[in-house]
Amino acid sequence: MTKGINYLHKLPRPILHRDIKSLNILMTEHGKGFLVKVADFGLAKTRHETSRQSASGPSVGTLPWKAPELLKMGRHTEASDVYALGIVFWELCTECEPYEGADDPTISAFVIRGDRLNIPTNIPKGFVDLISSAWAHEPQKRRNCQQILNVIKAISSEIDENKISQANVPLVLNTNVANSDEIVSPQQRSQSPERPKKRQYEI
């Protein structure tokens, strides 16, 4: 997904998608994994075309994925696409719909004043930082897609190393019972019970 957007942004005449959202990300099984494609280029324009447009006109896109500068009638840039990617990353972490149940004025006010959706605490810190950077309030503080890809690669390597480390941990037998179901690893023992879902945002 990020590779696709990065490709668009790096073209000789950079293209801005302008409507990145989970509904426009298509996944199909591919070998042992998935092939991810970015779809719906109906609102896409080159950076040059976008820069020539009046900033006073209505912005395009879908509200929950709109960057704050667009809600304030600013021009769409690569950083605006990155903000939308940040919302999609959040959706991947939570499996929730952003701002579910909130009306448009509430969402707009929430985003414009710099508030953001709650990020789960049980995901890698690197991914928390990645999301926070992607939806930073100031466009210039957001990573570009190439930088995001570099961070994702580093996070993936760290996760793979942890999996290898955990696989080498011996099992611990709970001597209080004779049931084989009670054989657990230290990692399983330390896992906290599933937390109840919290509200995604505070008004």
C-alpha cells in the first residue's frame, strides 16, 4: 500500500491520490501472503494541477481520512496523502472504523484542534510513532512515504527477531495441576487479559 503511494509521489510528474482510505485498498491472496493494490483514482491529480487550484474552494476526499489542512481549505499535498495513510494504519491496528458514530461537524472540529484517535498500547512502539508522525498536525512534520517504508522495514525486522527469540524460550510446567493444557510459555503467562474496547476519541 505505502509502496504504491510512494511510487505515485516519486513519478517525474508526482501524482496525489487525494482519496486514500481503507475502502480504496484492495487485497488478494498472493502465494503465502497478500497482494495489496491502491484503487479509485477518480480524484487523483498531479502535484502541478493541484498547486494551480484555488485554495479557497472545497476540498475533496472522505472526511475521516482528511488532513487538518484540507479541513481549513488548504491545498492537497503529498503530506495530505500521508495523513490519510496514518488513519488506515490506525484501522489496521484496531480493526475499527474511524470516528464511528460521530457526525461530520464533530469529526472536523476534533481534527482541526489537533486531537487524534486513541492508538492501542499493545502494538510495537515503533508503529505507534509511525502513526503519530503520519497524522502530525503540521504537514511538514509528517514523514514522506519513503521514510515510512524505511520505518516499516525496521519494525518488521524487530518483530521477526522477537519471534525467533520467543521460539527459543523453554516451556514452563504449572506444577499445581496435571492437565497438559496448563503448559504455558513465560510470554503467554505474562499476557494481560483482553482489555475492554475504549472509546476511540474524546470530544
